[in-house]
Amino acid sequence: MYRITAVAMASALATFSTASAQSWGDLAAYVALSVTPVGALPLMARSPMFDAGPAPASFTGRYGTQDDLHTFGVGGDFPAGATGRAAVTLGYSTCDGCDGTLMLGADYITPLIRSAIGTGTTPPGFTISLNPSMGLARPMEGEGTALAASVGLPVAVAMGDVGARVAAFVSPGIGFGMLRGSGESESGIRPMLGGGVGIRFGQMTISGSAQKIFIEDGEMQFGLGIAVGR
């Protein structure tokens, strides 16, 4: 099990066992992804996944937990382009016995494939979307910076009417992470997989999800999110 600490982020590579089968780059990618919004905060069911028309700009709140790392994020989600959505997030993470870490993230989602399943006013919908994201994090005490980016392809099925619509989704992806500190840096790429369920009531959406950054003995991240429209 890899202990992810915010305060030791700059020297995180030194905390891993040299007997690990992973390379230093793999470990750096795992840590950087895990302490930035890309992997520290939960995936949410976004408006394009519901395939039920556009939604207004909304305020978002998210909470994620992974091992003893607890991350909180607030931000906004708003229309961008004809069918896309952009989001920005300010986050803070802490863990048992360590100082906090500040983080900033941004992402974009747009549907690539949209298809109704059946007929009716609001038929079930199937969507495949493109979801690039990026994030950075710095500990409040000490040195070091974590940088991360990922690209996901959320596949979602939504059903229900305008008043209450449910979307279940799975999101395979690939993530890049870099740790920088003391004049040195390490970086790498790791596969990722997430999934969850969201319920949309009018202008409010509540989501629950899980996400995995693949590495030997890596931890699963779980979380909850809420979005409230204007």
C-alpha cells in the first residue's frame, strides 16, 4: 500500500520501496495524479451524460477520499460551446498527521456520440464523451509541485424524465503526472478507470463515484459530488 501524504509530496519518490516493480516515473505519476483534482476528487455525472438538453451554469462541491487522504473541492461548471461544458475547481486536501495541500483544476467535456434509445419525450440516452482535465497542487508547508493531466472517454446511459433523470457512467482514461522539487522532477503515465451514478433533479445533480489509478498496491478513490444550477 502506498501512503499518499501532502506534506511529503516534493520528496515522495524517496518514500517508496526500491523493491517495487514500478519505475520511478510510474510512482511519480501515481502520486501526482492522486494529490491533484484529476485523481483526488471524484468524477461527476455531467450535463452531457444525461442527454436531456442543456443545463445552466452551476456551483459544484466535491469530496474524495483515498486511504487517509481527504480532499474537498468547490468550483463552477458552465456551458462552453454548442454542447460542451467547462469546469474549474479549487481544492484542499489533508491527511492524518500532515499539513494541507492547495490544488487547482480545470476540465472540459463534450459529447462525441449521442443516441436516443427508444422513443418518447425524454427517451433513455446513450452518450460517449471526451473529457480532458488538468490540475496542480502545492503543499502549504515545504516545497514541491505536482502537475497532472488526463483524458477520459466517459460512456453513459441515462433514463428518466425531465423532473428526475439518472445517468450511470464508466470512464476509461489515461493520466500523466509529474512531481517537481529541489531542482529535480519525475514523471510518467498511468491508465485510469472510473465510474459512478448521478441523479438529476431539475437544476440539482448528486453523484457518487469511484476511480482507480492503476499501479501495484494502489488505492481506490471514492467520492461524492453535488452541482446546483443558478
